[in-house]
Amino acid sequence: MADAIKEEFGGIINESPRLISQDKSTGKGLYRIWILIRLPKFKKGDFIKYNDKYWEIINIDGKRILIQDLDTFEKIPLQWKEYENIEYIKEEKKYSNNYINIKIPFKHANFRSR
């Protein structure tokens, strides 16, 4: 399940096995595995700083982060091990048209056409 989440959203997986008991019949240790998924703090379209340059996130998947230089438009893939070296700058602003519907009561008898 953790791999499916990582493949969809990207991120880093850490697994920590912990000894919780021993099997009485075999004497082998019984472990509980703790899984931590660190999801990225940015998403596609956000802006970052990496190696003293400003970049836009083009794509994110389980294997890499595709970024584009804002000056030269060069695209490079980053491995998730570089995640700690990325500085989050700004979220992409999504603009949408806002409409306001106003319902004005009117009486048909008072309506005059011009």
C-alpha cells in the first residue's frame, strides 16, 4: 500500500522493524514494521529553489521530480534522495472566474420594456 501511495504522489518511504515478541515454539523474533511515508511539500506547478536557481515543478512520480529552469527552460529529473536540498518557494496560483448570481425579485406588473 505504501508503494502505491508513493507511486501516485511521490515522497520518501522509511521502514523501521521493531522486535515486539518471540515465537514460543521456534524462538524466532516477531517484528512489527512501522512505515513512514513523507509526502512532498510541493506539487506540480509549484516553484522551488535548487542549486541557487529557481525552478518550476513539471511532474512528480514515485521515482523522480521533473523540474524546469525558469531562466533557460532546461528540464532535469531529480531523484528523491535530493529532496532535502530543495527549498519550497511558492505555490502556483490558480485563477478562476468568479461569478455572482443576484436574485432580484420583481413583479411582472411593474416591469416596463423600453
